[in-house]
Amino acid sequence: MKFQYLGTAAAEGFPATFCNCESCRAARKNLAVEWRTRSQAIIDDILLIDFPCESSVHMMRFGVDLSAVQNLLVTHSHGDHFYAQEFVNRGYKFASGIVSDRLEIYADSEVLEVFREDTRREMRDSVREKIGLHEVEPFQRFSAGGYEIFSIPATHMQTEKALLYGIRKDKTVLYLNDTGLLREECYRYLAEQGVCADFVSLDCTFADTEGPHSARHMGFAENCTVREKLVAYGIVKADTKYCVTHFSHNSLPFRDRIENKAKEYGFLSAHDGLVLEI
Ligand SMILES: [Zn+2]
Ligand SMILES: [Zn+2]
Ligand SMILES: [Zn+2]
């Protein structure tokens, strides 16, 4: 299984759009290394996770053919994870030679509502009819394009269910952002379903900054707690790899610094474009 990180920043991006803090100013001077776009990942070049405003940047920067994507899993409706307006351009005069005739979107009800709202004015019927909307509930098991998907609820927001995903084909991935510490029932569900992850991607918004942190995201300390829980519930193996992502500009997410810190904790760290063979 090929897993690629396309974007690895938290909501504001790094450097952040309107920010002139010391970190963002330094990052702007070294974009080739430090640039982190809003979070997105792709599996085997056809299964996409989240759709931030920079999806088109990812298409250009990493040569991703977004028209080949058959299935899109969306975690939640926050703007850094779902920019629905772009789908208006998936057909009509705006796109030809689309590789996958249809795109199926799997998400909670709020995300699907955002899709309807944001595409209501401009989306042609001919474009709309090629996009399937599938509402996903927490603790749901379903299949999408030959992948088995397990949804669990994130600890992230009051106004929406917000989902995290287990994705299984030949290998198994757990994609855990955006979220704070997971509820006990999440571990229990994954264990009951026989999920055993080869790779775990962890929300590390706060990295090594001083706590107490908000319960909506994690840093290295919380990532360690999640790893302990996954081990305790038998959801991972001895050689499972863990990778941290989704960094805030407030966490000084310079690539070298984060990589070294992550290593101390036994984690890999993501950067935009990173490809992992799982
Ligand atoms: Zn986010
Ligand atoms: Zn900044
Ligand atoms: Zn969020």
C-alpha cells in the first residue's frame, strides 16, 4: 500500500496565511523545505482523505491526478479539510479526460450539507450526477473501491460527528486527525472489528508545546498515550509505524526540528509530499 501525505499543516497553514510571527517569516524564506499546506493524504493514488483548499496545489506540486480519485473520505467540515467549491470544476467545460467517471464522497452529515450549500449556485447537473454522497455514521464499517473502511468518532467538535478512519486492504492504516485523545469506545470498536494497524497517522497540532492543550487536538504527549492504548487493546503490531502530522504554526513546525523531536518519541514525522510504502 502506498501512502502519501500531500498536506501536513493545521488550519492556518505554515506559513500561515495572515501571520507575520517569527516562525512564519522564517518559513517564507525557505519554502522549498518548510512549506506545509492544509492536511490531505492519498492511498495508492486513488483513495483520497480530505479535500482542503490546496488540493489543486497538491495536484501541481506532487503530480497527483485528482481526476483518477475514485473515493474520498472526509474527516469533518472544517475549512482546512473540506473545500467543496472546487468540485464545481469536476466536469462540464472545466475538465475533460477525467480518469474516474465517478467520485464517491464518504463523510458525516454536516460535510454533505456543506457540499450542498457550497455547490448550490455554480455546480452543473451534469457534474453533480457524477458525484455520489454517502453519509457515514461513527462506528460504521463499509467498503469503498475495494478498501474496507471503519469509522470512529473524533474528539474534536460539538457541532458535528467528525470522523476518523481505519482503512484496510492488503495493509491497514489508522488516520487519526483532527482529534484529541480518543474515547475508550473507539479502541474497543477497533479491537472488536479485528483491526490491526500497520501504520498510524496521528494529529500532532501542538507538537512539544507546553500544555495544558485543548482537548480537540494532540501533541507528542497525547500521541504517546494513544500509542499505549492501541498497544493495550491489541490494535497494532510490534512493528507498526507511527507518523505525526497536522502541525500548527505555533508549534514551530520546522521540518528538521519536528523530525528530530518525533524521533525521540519513536515516531516518524510527515512533511508535504512524503511517500511511505506500508
Ligand atoms: Zn484541521
Ligand atoms: Zn505564524
Ligand atoms: Zn478541525
